[in-house]
Amino acid sequence: MPLVNAKEMLTKAKAGHYAVGQFNINNLEWTKAILLTAQEMNSPVILGVSEGAGKYMCGYKTVVGMVEGMLEGLNITVPVALHLDHGSYEGAKACIEAGFSSIMFDGSHYPIDENIEKTKELVAICEEKGLSIEAEVGSIGGEEDGVVGAGECADPNECKMIADLGVTMLAAGIGNIHGKYPANWAGLSFDTLAAVQEKTGTMPLVLHGGTGIPADMIKKAISLGVSKINVNTECQLAFQEATRKYIEAGKDLEGKGFDPRKLLADGVEAIKACVKEKIELFGSADKA
């Protein structure tokens, strides 16, 4: 099945009160693990690519070629969107050109007028080319490719201004952060989320920083309009732990245990387990 934009899968998720997972990819192993798990779970899925990961994988065209080749080679039949995560204005245009099916323009660090102006231009391009587009209001805490946010809560009125431009989905800061959550994290602001939902209506909302948010908070966020949840760090930690155990057990020294296909196999299985757990939590299994 060819790449699709995220509009239909997220519209269905919003109406059905579940969320579609965006799992960020970092290399071939990551991509393969996520696609196979989504297929096994019969779940739609969004492959997220940060600008840093895009550079690491030799550019956006390489990423598109790899993903499209895997969709065919693995006989993937569930809906898959390839999405730029936290894209700059220039990065968004580069991904549109390279063949991504969805982009995020993160204009949250600009004054609202500039965020609106740039988002509006990109919405027009995406509409013409049939891509979905995500915008952001209120920065997400933590660090993402050098952009550091303190976990601000978005202004619901500004959210409505951006939503009214015709974006497909909206990321609104509700106290969430990227990476590991600190012990003193105050939790999600459900009051902010409810206010944003009230202003934006049927617009699918996006929760960034899905790693480490307790399951009950995830479920409540979905009930308040969140239709897309981003996960990255949790898969990285699972991969790291499994790979560490493989090496500490000396398995890389046994036979051809040094072969990358064997060396990374336990880590890949750990990614699959993480993705499966999230798909079950988000409620998107059998929703393809």
C-alpha cells in the first residue's frame, strides 16, 4: 500500500475516541520494527522523522525511498503516513519536495502572527499536493533537535486561530515534555486540553512527549480529543536496554554474534514490544 496522508486515519480516530501512534524512526531497524508491528496489530501508523534523524539517514529522499521500499517488500497493507516531526519552515518545504505524505511545521517559537503567516502558506501547498499538516501552539517541554521548550500551556484562542487556517491536526502544549519526565513533573493540564478542544471542535489534537505519561493520563487525554500521540524516547530506551543486555551477556562474542543482524536483533524485538504496548494503550489495534 502506498503512503497516505494522516487526515483520514486521524478523523476516524477522533470520531472513534482512540489515538494513532506516531513512532519516530532512526534507521532501517526502527522502521522495519514499527511497520511489522503495525501490520501485526492491524493498526494505522505514522512514522515520524525529526530533522536530525533525516540528516542522519542521508536526507529526506533516502528516507522516502527506504520507507516506500519497505511498504512493498514487507507487503504492508495498513495505512502508513510518513511525517516530518517538529519541522522548520525550510525543512517542511524540503520534505514536501522529497515525497513525504505529511508534515509538521513547528512555528510555536515565533510570535503568533508569524506562526499564522508561515502555517497559512504551508497549508495552501499541502492542500494542493494532498498532504496532511500539523501545526503547534505553545512549546512542548524538553529538547527536540536543539529547540528547548519549558512545557508551556497553549493559549486556547491562539489554538483556534491556527486551527482555522485549515491544518489537519494541532499540537497544543499542555505541560507535556520530550524525553524522560522529571520526578517533579506537574502532570498534564487537562483544563487547558478541554479548553483547546472546546475552541477547535472536530480538529484532531496531538500529544507530543508520549514517553512516560501514565496510562490513565493518556486515556483521559484521548477522551478529551487527542487523536495522535508521539512516541520516541521510550523505543530508544527499550532498544538500548536490550542491546546492552546482549553485549553484557557476551553474546556478541559467541559464534557470529558480532553480525549486526544478530547484534541488533534483541533491540529490534524490544522496539516491537514497545510499539505493540502503545498501540494497545492508544486503542488503534484493528482500526486499519
